[in-house]
Amino acid sequence: MRDEQKHCEFCGTEYKGKFYSKGSYYTVLQCPQCDLLWSDPLTDERYEESINSHYFGEEIYLRKEKGQKERFKVQIEKVLKLYDPKITKNEIKILDVGSGLGFFLDVCDEMQIYCEGCDINEKVVNYSNKIRNRTRLGTIDGYYEDESFDMIFALNLIEHIPHPKEFISQCARILKPGGLLVLETPIQESLFHLFARLGDHLTGFKMNNYGINTNGHIYKFCNKTFEKFKDLGFETVHREKIGSPLKEIYGKTSYMSVKNKIIMKFVLPVVWLLARVFGMENRAFVIFKNNK
Ligand SMILES: [Zn+2]
């Protein structure tokens, strides 16, 4: 299954993606119209394997539990403030797509908000359902009823989905009119990305540190791509940048060559700190309203 992608799957432009960089077995292309970056091929025969091994280190995820839950709580509170004040908290229904081990669901339980999850990794679904049956194994495609949820959270998910446009359309269908779609995803407008671009150019495309690769983070979005959500019925109501914990960023360098790793070991903490100071952190937290 080698899913080649020469055209932007998101905005439907007729022009082919432009060369941006390359990896050992893939090319990074950029849409000439919406600036979206993607890896060509999007996925290959190792895709299934990569889904199932994604949570391989369960103990690593559990170590992050406390910090993640704190972040989720802050995010949920932000989203609630932007929702229709006539709808009370106990009427709200949330769907968490890519719900993993269920930390987000735990936070909703604590806050007494109805939430269910879905995920394509069987192992994490089983783990999450130990508490109660609350997570479905599968994608959202065609499963949920029209206008059945108030909010959909897809945190650190959209960059992994081979066909994000189809995903966004499904969200538009499932959400109630005025419902909120909440995304968190790595973005191009970050200091890390700028430094990666610089390093890549200086080394003649031998230092691809964008965090984009086949089967992994297939896409990297940007502000211009977010504008295209309008065509799918979504209006941006909130956008901010958030940083990954430094430890997590270090973890992502594991696939690099030793030479790159040594350079990054010194560069990363400096860039991370500067990004914090200048508000150029590496992920966007975006809330869209369904304009049905
Ligand atoms: Zn595009």
C-alpha cells in the first residue's frame, strides 16, 4: 500500500506539490495554493504496523499522564467558554477522536461532562475501556449520526490522517450547528520550523528536521491551510500557539543520524527557549465553529 500523493489532498488545486525537502524514502512536498506540507508517499506498507506500534511504550505515555491531564483541563475550559452559553455543561456531548489511553475522557469524567472516544489502535482502546466501556475501535467515518455532538476534540491527530479533508467533512456532518471542532497540531509558523528550514538549506536538503515523514506526521499545517477550513464550513474562533515539553521534542530526534543528533542536542534547548519567549512555539491550538 504505497499511497502516492503528488497533489494537495486538502484544497483540491490542480497544480502539483512543489519540492520542499526529502527524507531517506520519501519527499516532502508543499501545496502551491494552501502551503500545506506533506510526505509523498503519505503511507506505505508499514502503515498498519506504525499504527499498532505507536503506543508501544505504554509506560512512557503513563508517565506523561499528570501533565497531559492538566493541559486537557485548561483546554476544555477554554472551549466551554466559547460555546453557546444557553447550553448547560450537563447537556454537552463531546467526541474525542484519537482518544488513546483515555486521559482526555478521564478529565471529562472529573468535570462531569459527557464524552466518548474512538481510536484505531486496539491496544489503547482496550486499556481505555478497562475503566468503563467508553471508547470505540475505529475511525469516525460514517459511523456517528448527523448533528449528534456539540464538540469534537482531535488533539495531535490531524497530522497523522492520510485524508484530512474527508475527516474535516465528517466532523462538519457529526457536529451540531454551531458545534466546535478543536484541533492541536504542529505548524509551520514556529521557530523550530524556521531553524529546520535554515539547516536544511545550508546542508543541501540533508538535514530534514521538520518532523514530517511517511506513516508518521504525514502533514504539517499552517495559517494559510487553516483559512481553507472555511470552504468546509468552519470558521476560526480561537487560535494560539503552544509548545511541546522539551523532553517530548528530544524524543522525536531518535530517528536522526548521530551527527544531526549531536547538533540538535545543543540547538534544541536554545530554540525551545527562544520560541517560548517570542511566542513562536511549535503547535497550534485552534477552535473552529461549525457554520451550519
Ligand atoms: Zn492545498
